[in-house]
Amino acid sequence: MPTNSIQVVGLHKSYKQHQVLKGVDFEVEKGSIFALLGSNGAGKTTVVKILTTLLKQDSGTATVNGFDVASKPDHVRRAISLTGQFAAVDEILTGRENLIMIAKLRYLKNPRQVADDLLTRFGLTDAADRRASTYSGGMRRRLDIALSLVGNPQIIFLDEPTTGLDPEARIEVWKIVKELAGGGTTVLLTTQYLEEAEQLADRIAILHEGKIIASGTLSDLKKLFPSAKVEYIEKQPSLEDIFLSIVGKKEAK
């Protein structure tokens, strides 16, 4: 099996006359957290849709878990799970019923036990038999991620998972993401929150105007930012400083 869970080469995608992706390349190592960082409209969700077989690229190749997304979408779907920007829970059902339903759809043995285990793992046992419509934003997002973990997928895509959450709920999601990677799950995370990428990612790629303009570890990206010294103290740039510096340079050309 390949050492990379995801491999993307020369990905292009246009909507009518608007070119969204202009040759995107990156790879994601197994068991790592990879952050695709960019502003609104940069093309992050389009990349995720292509990698999760919801959209076909115009050109270029993408493999997930060793399978080509265009020619072997069924094989890709068996290995992945996707959590979108908005929680995809059935609000009429209880938290437990949501999980049991997904477990049954995945043809798992003992769906009730699967649901109970995930409710415990995500701290939702006390709210298990309440309708999801009564959940807070953070609880709903936790349930959404729990639904994504039914069947133990090898690769999870989180498309801006903390959008709209308060700081406390955001930290809860960060903790869950770290635990997933710690257990060997590969996580591809899209975000426009610079602190989120800084806190979570093993590697970061900055997507700007349809292209990856910088990628690497946080340490790699810091090397692209000129050091500044004030008296005897070297200023360490934040990811926000680096992002604005890199994006600003591209726009100035």
C-alpha cells in the first residue's frame, strides 16, 4: 500500500468561464493531519468534493487510499468519510437514532453497540435520547463527526469543521481531530482559521486563487517569512503573519 493516503497532481476545475483550480498538487501522509488553508473562494471545498468523488475534475489526477477518484470511486468511498461545513444530522431523530441509522446503512453488526461506543467517546451519552434539534452547535458538530466515524474510515475529510462554533466548541473539535490522528486516521482539514491550522496540522498548504502557493510544516513556512529582530529578541512570526505575507506577495505580482 502507498505511504501517502492522498496524492493530487495537476488538478484543474472550472465552472463555466470561471477557473477555480489551476493545477493543484499536494500529498498527504498516512496518519497525519493536513490543513488546506485559504480564504473564502480559494477552491478548498472544490478540492474536497473532487477527492470525495462528489465532483469530477477537468484534468489532473487524484488518488485516495491508492485508488483513482475518477475511475474507482466506489473503492475510494469505502475508505473515507466526509464532514461538511454544516452539520448533516437528522434533527428529528435523537443522537442515538442518528448513529444507529448510519451503522445500519453501513451494514455493521450490532448498530446499537456502535452507537453507544461513539456516544461515550464524544461525551454525548447524557443527551443520547434527546432530539438532535435540541443540541447546541458544539454538540451537533460532535455528533456530526461521530457519524463520520461509524465504520472506522481510514481517511476523514473535514471541510471547515468549526465554522460558526464558539471558542469553547472549537477547542472541543480540535481535541477530537488530534485524537483521530493519534489513532492512525488520516485527516484532511480545510479551514480559513489560521490558528486552527497552526494548532492542528502536521503539514499546511496555502491555496490562493486556485493554486498552492506554499506548503510544508509550520517550521518550513516560518522560514519563508523574514525574521525581524528588536534589540535582542527575535520575533517569531505567527501563521497569520506568514499567510498574509505570502498571499500579499502573490497579489502584488
